[in-house]
Amino acid sequence: MIIDSHVHLKHGDAAKTEYTPERIIEVMAEAGIDRSVVFAMSTTTGRSIEMAAAASAGFPDRLIPYVYALPGFEGGVIDEIRRAIEELGFRGIKVHVGECSLAPYVIDPVMSLASEAGAPCLVDFGGRLADATRIATSFPSLKLIVAHFGLYLAPREDQIEGFIALAEKCANVWLDTAGVLLGWKIADAVARIGAERVLFGTDSPYPKPDEASMARRGVRQIQNLELSDADTAMVLGGSVAALLDL
Ligand SMILES: [Zn+2]
């Protein structure tokens, strides 16, 4: 089974592109993907819950909802996130450094909640290794997923190497392959931390060149790494299935 652990109901691009659950299911079919973790960003926590709840209600066997955490200095969303996880069946939390401060007084209540609830937290750190290190080590029982191996579309090895080293040091860190340009670093990570902590993700759908191209390419990227069959299967779905207890 192929499970995409990084799919957007709403993106963070300039157009804030949205995709319906029906379109996401079509894209998954084109790429041979069985299940997907879905979330929205560039919106409020409340609206992200509405969007992901509707998606998973429509396709309960295919779409797995994460809540988007947008905490502010004045607080407010922690109760919404808790309700999504404890009452609505949400399986994880998404955070994006482009829209949310990672200052401890803003983000740590989210990380505490994620730790207590056993819900993984998928964070786009935008290359901020110091913040990833602080959070991973401050919350040892947190299941921390580092999106994009640390930096989206990083063209240089040194921009993501520190995040792989962090995962080597911290057993509570997973790495997601969405938007990783340097495919050989994915194989490198599998060799160093094990396929169990490398999660296949695609960041799809994506408008160009066609909406399913990123998903198709993402699957092929993992298949082309020449890992063992067991490791390929683990990265493409086994790792996130174990993480989320699917
Ligand atoms: Zn993304």
C-alpha cells in the first residue's frame, strides 16, 4: 500500500490554491496512491479542521486528516486542536514556519499537546535547524516529522544534512520526502536512520505541469532509489502506517 503523508487541501503558494477531496482522490488514482494525509494551510485552525474533517468524512478509507496549528502570542487555538484530535479523529498536526512563530511561548503549547496526545507534528521548518533541534530535544516524547528533509526544494546537501544528523541523534524525529530534490540523500537517510523513519510525501496536488505530476514523480523517485524491496515498501507506506497506527 502506498500512503502519501503530505497532501494539501490548501497550499501556501501565492494563489493559496485549494483542491477538493474529489480532485485529490483523482490525483491519487493517477499516481497509484492508496491513502493520503491531508491538511490545509494559509487559513485558520478552525477552517483547517472544517476542510480536513469534510475530506475524511467523504473518503474515510482514503484520506487521513491533520489539523493546521496557527497559534499566536495571544493563544486561543489549543482547545480547537485538542478537540480535533480527541473528539474528531484527527491523527496529526501541521505547522508551517512561514505562517507561525516557532518561539517557545507560541509553539510549545502545541508541542506539549501533541506529545500528550501522541499525535505526530509535521513541521515545515524552512531550514531552521536550531528550532528543529530545540523542539526535538525539549519534547522527547513528541513524534516530530520534519517536512522536506528540513528545507523545501533545497538544492544543496548542506541545507538538509543537519536535519538527517538530527534524526540520527533523536529517535523521535521522522523525515518526509516531499519536495526533496536530492534523491540520493533520501537513500542516505534510509541507510542512516532506517526506512521506518522516512515518510513518503509529495506536497501534491500541484498545478503544473499537470495536477498529478508531482504525485507520479514522487512515487517514481522512491522506486528509483534502488533500495531493497522491504525498504521501498516501508518508505512508501509502512513507515507512516506504523507512525499513525493505521
Ligand atoms: Zn506542503
